[in-house]
Amino acid sequence: MSTKRKEGSKRWHLANTDAAISDWRAAFQLEFNEGDPDGVREKHRRGSLFFKRVVQAGKSILTLNRDREFAELKRMLELKSTDRLLDAGCGDGFWTSRIAKLCGQVIGLEPDGSKIGDARTFHSRPNLTYVCGVVESLPFEDCAFDKVLSISCLEHFVDPWRGVAEMARVLKPGGRIAISVDSLLPENSTQPFREWHKRRHFVTHYFSQDALTAMLRNAGFGNDFESIVHLFRSRAAARLRQTFIRSPRLWLLLFPVFYVAVRLADRMFNDTQGQIIVVTALLSCSSEDKR
């Protein structure tokens, strides 16, 4: 057989092979669709997404502190419908989407790409944008926001001092920051619990009130901290929290009991520094000259 005939035969076989593959793919797709006339697979996919959303919402709601943190932070921010707000460390967007109902525009920043994906899937709003990034190097221009929010994230930063400085940089002069932090110290928690909590939640730093306010002051937030709130400020509430969060599945059915007991203990007693600190401050107008 001549070389030309061989090449022609080869091209013919390749063309017919490609055509056969295309026909097989089309037949497979047809069989796939015909085998699922009622959209069972699509229903299963939607059911899986719904279950995932419920589980994530449960984790956000069934805590002894997050709703209290959110309520205090929302109060402190004094939100307006025209505000442009940054949620630094937005996680899966559960609380970010709720704050977005009260603002003109919100940007949620989160370093975990999978959480950003969940946020965009489950907690999207027209005025809400999710961005993947780290707070220590914010991808925004100076003076870009009226308000900055951060819910129990500062203690996880590799460099929290740099993170606070970056939050100050993107705030407008006179803009407001409201943050909450874990403050597990020898006076309000046991050493084994602190070690467990640090490993379990990837904590890099725990902050006392003095350390937190000093860091904010150095970033340009002045000396007037308008409101500082301590949660789990009684030893009884702190012990209850330690018990529950180490074994939440074990105590899940008793969650309402724990929740009420913690609230009552904090209302009746104030005998230690809180395990969580919530604070707000205004960025000094003079800080613009330091940038």
C-alpha cells in the first residue's frame, strides 16, 4: 500500500473514531436524561444543598455567644442605609448577609475559598459581594469604607497588629470599627481548656481588654472607646461555656438550658473578665495624615 493510501486510511479511521465517540457521548447523555425523567438527580442535588445549608445555619445559631456578639456589634455600628461596610473574616456569610440588610453596600472578606463558595451559594444579596483575601493585606483602596466589622476573627490572624492597621487604612476618617475577640485568660478559663480551644480553632493570640484597646489606639483609633462589653463575665457562665463547646453534640438536647443559664449567670454576676470582648471605636480624623 502506498504512503498516500496509508495516510488516507489513517485519517479515515481517526475521523470515524471521533464520530463514534461523539455518538457515544450523545447516546450516554440521552440515556442519562431518559433514565431520570422526573429529575430525581436534580432533586437529590437540591436536597443535598438544602441539608448543607441547614447544617451550616445550625452551627451559626446553636452557639452560646454568636447571637449576643452580633446583637452588640450591630448596636455599636449605628448602621445607616448609605453605609459601605467591610466584614473582615466573613466565614460562610451567615451573619454578613444579615448585616447587609441594614447597609447600602457590604463586602465580606474571607481567606477560605470553600467558605466563600458557600457564602455565594447560600447567603447572597444584591448589595453584598464576597472577596477571597486576608485582612493583613486588604485588596482595597484607602478610605474605602464607612464601617468595619469583625466577628471573633482577630485572634486567628497570623499578624493581628497588621490586620488592625489594615482595617484602619481602609476606613474613612471618623469611620467606625466594631470587633469581637476571644479573651481566654488564666483568670477566666482553665489551662487545659485554653490549650484545647487554641488547637481546635487555630487561635494565634488571646487578648485582654488592655491589649486590645492598646492595639486599636496604636492603629489610630484614639483613646475614646465608646463601648466595651464583656460576655461570659461570670465564672459560672464561663464554666458552662467550657462544658458545652467541648462536647456540643453530647449536650445538644440541653442547649436551651445552657443558653438560659449562661444569660442568667452573666446578668447576676460580674466577677471576672469576659471570655469574649466586644468593642467599638472611631478612627481619629488626624490618622489620615499618618497614612
